[in-house]
Amino acid sequence: MRANIVVQNLKCKGCGNTITAKLTNMDNISEVEVDVFNSSVSFSYIEDTDVELVNQKLKAIGYPPSGQENTTLSKARSYISCAVGKM
């Protein structure tokens, strides 16, 4: 199955690299694609619960799904993730 999630704080390719790396390491998640222009993340998954796990992971690294609270901490995490993704 395939899912597409619109996220907050996605600014550049560095952010995309971090998201791709973090999600690709998750069980049951593959074919991760990040669209910086549309602030979306799409991926293939196996179980319905995998989508919620991806939502949690995205929030933990600073890219909460659209509609969720975007705290100052989330914004700070996204800046750090962005910097790491550019390396």
C-alpha cells in the first residue's frame, strides 16, 4: 500500500534527506519519496499501523503532519534535522 502525508517545517533537500534516511530505516517502510515543493512525504507500507508509526517518527524528528501541533520544539528539531541532512 502507499501513503502520502503533508508535513510541516519541510524547507529543503537537507530536510528531505533526513526524512528519507529516518523512514527508510523503519520496518515495513520502503520507496520513500519527499516532495519539498509540496511539503509531502510518500512511502509504501505493509500494515495499517505503519502509517501511524511514520506519523510519530516524522513528529519526533521535527516534521509533524499537517494539522498536528507545530511546537517550537518541533521547529527546532526540524532545523537540526535539516542541518544533518545537508552533510
